[in-house]
Amino acid sequence: MKIAFHGAARNVTGSKHLITLQNGKKILLDCGLFQGMGQETDELNENFGFNAAEVDVLVLSHAHIDHSGLIPRLIAQGFKGVIYGTPATKELSKILLLDSAKIQAGDLKYKNKKLQQRGQPLEKALYEEEDVLRAMEYFVAVDYHNETRLMDGVTLQFIDAGHIIGSASVHLTIVENGQTTHLSFSGDVGQYGDLLLRSPQTFPQADYILLESTYGDRLHQDAQPTEQAFLDVILKTCVQKKGKIIIPAFSVGRTQELLYILNNLDLEGKLPAIKVYVDSPLSAKATQIIENHAEGYNEEVLDILKIDDNPFDFKGLHYIEDSEESKALNANPEPCIIISASGMAEAGRVKHHIKNNISDSKNTILMVGYCEPRSLGGQLKNGAKEVSIYGERFQVVAEVQSIQSMSAHGDYEDLLKFISGQDPAKVKKIFLVHGDYDVQQVFREKLIAKGYQNVEIPDRHQEFTLS
């Protein structure tokens, strides 16, 4: 058996890991979109590094676009197998992929207009909405803990990873020539004590582990709890300075966490009388799906549901669908909070909101999650004094704040706890994925100190033989 790492290898996005069995059958773990990789991004997304038509099965850990975003392209290039994911992952993948297709169409329209003016060849989208709808026909929903036969000699089990609703760590039992191999893929691992979700669950003993490492070199703890940190930003920006808070937030997971905190502040009588806008049609759809999957909530949220039938709704909350209404926010001088996608500020309406508010010192751009360093969000988070937005240069005059504890990814203590149920002596090798290389090198040493002696950091397209 062999495994090759075609994405999220020494970087965070583009998750794709291809297992090739001795009989030639191929199992792909995730099929994600590369994001925020600068000029490399388009080329990376156009070329898988393997033949899509040769893949027999796709196992999807969760719905985030950096894990699911190239599924329609995989099918367009010849994949005819089955896609396995949890029920919530199937539902969320549909709306996320449709939104991705819509964003691509919008971006391409603008780009092709410029190319046409220069007399250059026009470009095509990676996929369109009809490709997404066709891709959904390949999905089979599998509940947590159900052992599912993928093919002769291979079974699958999903375990809750606590990252977003429906997220799973993937556990394969593979029998070849009478020898059994247990291979586990963490997917993205959530925090223990997450605001909304159950903590990551214990997974079976594995021979080989693919382990995410996004925050393998840091801890999330802020000086104060997340709710208080958020309230302090609101009071300073909206009440004292009469400004706006612009929050780039992923539509699935992060947006609902923000709404949950704001709802709790409202229930406690602490939320000032300001308007909160969720400027993302996708976020509205995602919130409805998440409301319908209470099986993933932690005990605290379940207790809130006993006194509040919707933990994501409160007075002053407005969802914006129409693009004209979105544009009107920029002319509205009233203090407010604008939550909008994307989380890395690389696309979508939030990029326009940042463009229109970055030059005013009254305003705050609040970062609440991981951003690829080269993305607009990453540049702001890392203290850039000047940024380029839609080809224009802007001085960063607005205040940029970050609440680091708001992350759907566990820190290194969470990751070490996640694998603490494993016997290091029985783990033949750990492959670190989904992390920046410098971070992975730090985390590798932490794993070695815990007794995991064989820790690899695969490069993109690198292949390994598993004994």
C-alpha cells in the first residue's frame, strides 16, 4: 500500500491524500481547494497531481472548502466512484460548493473582461453550479461510528472530530494479503471545550496516522475569555468610537460561534443596542443546517436550548441577502457589526467591506480564525501597514484586532490530547499534514517528546510505501 500527499502538505489548504492499494484500487481522503496561495493558487487547483478517473472512492472528512472544494472538478475529470461523508457534511457541502461556483463565476466575469480588453484568451471556471449538483449525486451519508464497507478488504468508520458540525476523523481498516492495517486521518481537530460542539472523540488504535498541525506551535488561550474579549472590542469600537466592526468569518462554524456569543451577551443584558449584520447568504443557509443538527452540540448549548429555542438569534440581528443592501452598508454611518465571508478575506462581500472601512480609525477589523499568511486576512493579522485590495493600495488606518481563542482548530495541547489514546509504540508512523512547514517542525518535536519516534512531514506530491 502507498500513500501520496497532493495537498495540505507543508501548507494548510488543498487537503488531498491518495491511498493506492496493492490491487490498484485508490482511495482519496478529501478533495480540497487551495486558498490564499498567491499566484500559485490557480495552477495548484487546476492540476491534481493524479488521474481523477483512477480514483475509486472519496472519503470526505468535513465540508470546509479547503477539504471539499475540488469535488466537482474531480468528477468532471472522470471520477465515477462514491463519496462518503456524514449527513451534515453532505448537506453543508452542497451549499458551500454552490457558493464556491458562484464566487468563481463572479471573479471570472471581472477577470475575463480585463483579458478581453487586452486581447488575451479567456479563462474558464474550475466548475459551475451544474457540476456541483451532479457531484451531489455521488454522495452517500454515513453516521458516526457506523462501520461501512468501501470495497473488498476496506472498511470505514467516522468519529466526531469536534471541528464543525458533521466533521469527522476518518478510520480505515485495510486487509491486504491477510495483513490488517489501521490508518487514521484526523481531518481537522476541534478544541476541547469548544463554544458549540462536543469535544473530539477518542479514536481506535492506528498503525499510521495523518494528523493535522495547523496550530502545532501555539496555544489559543487569550488573557481573557472569548466572550469578554469580543465585548471589549464592541464597547470600544461601536460605543466609544462610534465605528464599525468588520469581521471576516467562515460561513460554517465561525459565524455561528459569533452569533452564539452575541446571543449570550444579549441574554445577559450586556449587548449594546447596535445592529448586527450577517452579510452572507451562505451563512444564513449554513445556520439553518447547523440548527437542525443538535446532535453535535455540547452540553452547555443543549442547556441554553432549554431556555432559548434559537441560540443563534437575538434582537438587532439582520441577515442580508441582496447585494444592493450589502453595498448600502458602506454608506450607513451608524455603528454596527458586519460579519461576512470569507474567513481569510480573500473573496466575497467582506473584501468590499474591508476596502470601504480600512481607512477610518474609528473602525476595527476583527480577525477570529486562521488565515493563510499570504491572504488579505493573513496580511492584516500579521500587522501589515499597507495592503492591496482589488488592485488598489490602502493604508491600514483602522484598528486590527484578533481573538486567537476563536478557532475551530485545536492548539498543540488539543492535538496532543487527541492522540493521547494511542499507544506510541504501536504507531508505525505519523504524517503531519494541514500546517505550515515551520509550525510542523515545531510540532514534530513535541510528538517525538511524547514517544512518537517516526514523524514525517511530507512534501506536496511525495509518496510513501506503508509496510
